[in-house]
Amino acid sequence: MIRHARAERASLCDTFLQVGPDAPTLCGDWTTAQLLAHLIVREGRPDKAAGILTPKLAGRTEKAMAGLLRDNDFESLVERLRRGPARWHPASVPFVDEQANLVEMFVHHEDVLRAGLGAPRRSLDPAMISALGDRLAVMAKVLFRRAPDADIELVTAKRRTRVSSGKGPVVEIHGRPGEILLFGFGRQAVAEVELIGPPDAVEAVRTTAYGL
């Protein structure tokens, strides 16, 4: 089994070390150090990570992130992320790691790469593209659940996925799986996709706040 999530984790960690702790990201006003702390809390402190999805508990998560950055140097935190989940964590099982972490690592890696390096887009190998496509097919209905009154169809080289009710005009989102995932996680400004459909519906789909 190819460990795409593990490979993407290692690549992200390399990028963290390349750009340092103060580089910008696409995660609001977070620096790379804050994004790194987010990833570690998410994976290593489930008791503190609830604020990631529950706004009322956000202060608890932010406090845990701040504590990590206060008590550890950036390089040691990068190596902590590189080591991956602890043995007690479900994602220590390779299959679970692929399901839980491939997209997380990919999206946040692109958050760093597209925020400040000015480098050409990565050329992903076909196996990685296929793995991202599989995750997109599973996650599509959740990612695009806030879609406006349009019938969204995701179109990649390998599949078409209809994700909405069928009651509105059809808007097709064409692109590589990773780019559609970025779009679906709210990175519309940097996602390299093409939207096809009635202009008003396309604009509504382009400007809706998506994500988990």
C-alpha cells in the first residue's frame, strides 16, 4: 500500500523547514508556526482540538496552540509532526491515516506553498492524483453541502460526481482532484478550476463559503 498521507506529511514538514516559522499561509492571518501548532493539536490533543470545528471551544484550542509555540522551538515541532500519530491514535493504522490525513496534509501544504513562495505549481504523480480523487468522491457531499440553488457536478479526468439536489441549474466544476478539493475547502481564489454553467449560478457557486 502506498502511504500517500505519510509522503505528503513529510513533504509538508520539509516545506515548513524551508520557509521558517513566520511565513504566511492561506489560513487567515496564521503564520506557518501557527498552522504547524494547529496540526499537532488536531492530531495529538483531541481533548483540546474540539475548537477546530466548534466555535464555542475555539479559545481552548487556541490556548493549546499558543502553549506549544511558547514551550517548543519550531524545528522540534516540525519533527514532532513528521513522526506522525502516536501508537494509541487510530491514524497510526495506515488505512485510517490515508482516510483522515491525506487531504488535511495536502490542503495545508498548498496553504503554505501558494501563500508566499511564488513557485510553480507542484506536478503530482498519477497515483497521488488518483488517491486525492478517491477522497474527493467520498468527501464531496459534505464539502459542498452549503451549495446555493445549483446542481453541482464535479468533473475530473476520471469521473463525474453529482453532489447536490438536482433542483437547480447545473454548474460543472472542472479540474484535477486536488484543485477541486482546494475549492471545496474554501480556497477558491487559488484553486485552478473551471466553472461551467449559467453565469448567475456560476457566480453563486464561486462565492459560497464551503468547507467542513
